[in-house]
Amino acid sequence: MKLNRQDGECYEKLKDVGAPEMGLKVIKALNNNAVLAKKPDGSQIVLMSKGIGFGKRPGDTVDENTAQQKMFYILDSSGSESKLRQLSLEEAKVEQITREIVEIARKKLGIQNEKLFGALLDHITFAIECLQMGLPIDNPFIGEISILYSKEYEIAQIAAEIIKERIGIEIGDGETGFIALHLCSARRNKHIRTTIKNTRVYSEILDMVGAMLGKKLDKAHAPAKSFLLSVHCLVTLTANQKPITMKISQQVKLSMTDSYAMASKVAEVIEKEMDIRLCGDAVAFIATDIEKLKQLVT
């Protein structure tokens, strides 16, 4: 089973246990982010969420309000003890790794955001603990991330190698992508949720254009990559109030009627989801990109 994250920073529940259960008693705080608890029927359960284990003592009750945010892992009899022992993470080592990653990001990307260390430390710690529990993490936007934020993704790959070398855990492409999103957010001084949401929107735009063209647009192929990068560039220029000029935009509108109509729909999605209004010349650029897709994608 995999954990998925969409527009939020929290993992979704691995197993749906319904409404928050009353009477969840703490048996042991495994670390700051995980506790071993007992359900009313006597069975054991691991609750994982950022900070859930902080200050918890045996016999404490898990608060009903915070229980709604937890990830539940039902223990079975095989290998449970070894999995729990794996949750004993060397926090000092993770802190040192995070500092190295932040320093690399500062030198190579010019990131000066003071909040990056805390956010990244919190994120990497929780991710490693999930992986130690045998819970792989799935990132549905890894293709888009590696294309749109290639420089950040390169640093995230270095981070993955450092984690593997120091802790012996392979975080995988999905988690590497999430680290890249944190770097991207810090570099642009945006909240991680905004960056994830925008990445999702780009993915949906590619799917939408593919559906309108009746073609399969594979983000691993050059034409789709080029299209995503072009749209991202136009959105970034507009957001930064940089001028976008196409002298033949009127001719494009008249000669590429279908492509311009599709481009207009793309612009509508961007305005609705990102609150960024593209000018007519930007729409014309997208129309020419769609025209290229018609020619290059079979």
C-alpha cells in the first residue's frame, strides 16, 4: 500500500478506520511523530503524524480532534517488533543531513529562506519514519516536478544520495520529488501547498489538451515536456508582471482557430486555479505550442 499526497503537506490515511475512535490509549511514544496505542478492543495500532508523540506518556489518551489527522497502521503479528524498533531514528544525524542539503541548496540555487531548514527537517524525518514502517510513498506528479523544477530536482537527487549513504534508506523518486517541491517553494517564497497545487494544475492541463487533441501526451516525451515548460514560462512571466509580446498573435488567432480555442481553455483553467490571467499574446503562444503537438504527437 502506498501513501499519496495531493495539495496538502500531510499524508493521507493509509487505512480508513472510520470516525475518530474514543479511548485510544498510548502504550508507548515511539518518537515525536509516532505512538503505539491500544484500541478499545485491545488491539494495537501505530498512529503517525507530525508531533503526535511529543510529551506523550503511557496511558495518555489521543485527542479526538488530532486523531482525524492521523495515519493509521494496523499491527499484525509478523515483524511488528522489528518495525517498531526501526522507528528509533537518529535525530541528530537527520539534522546534520538536512543542514547539508540546505547548504547545497543555498550555494547552487541561491536559496536564503530561513524557514527551509525547519520545514525540510520536519518533512524528511516524517518521510523516513514512514519508510521505516514499510510504507512506500507515491508521488503522482513526479514527471511534472522533474520537468518544471529541474534544478531543484537535481538538488533533491543529491539529497536522496546523502540520505541513502548516511542512514541506509532509499527514499525513492516520489519522495525525492517532494523534497524538490520544498526547495522550489523556498526558492520562490511560496507555501508548499501552493507549489503542489500548481504542479497538479499543470498535470491536469496536459491531460486536458491531450483529451481535446484525441492524443496520448506522455510527459516523458519531448513534445509534452516542451509544452509544459512553455506554459510554465508564460505563467511565471505573467505572475512576475513581465511583458509577453507576439507580433503575429492576431494571425495565429485567425489561422489556428481550433488550437487557439484550446489555448483559451487552458488560460481559463490557469486563471481559475492559479488566479493568473494570461494576456492574448500568451494565449497565442500556447496556441502555437498546441499546433506543434498536433504535428509531433502520434
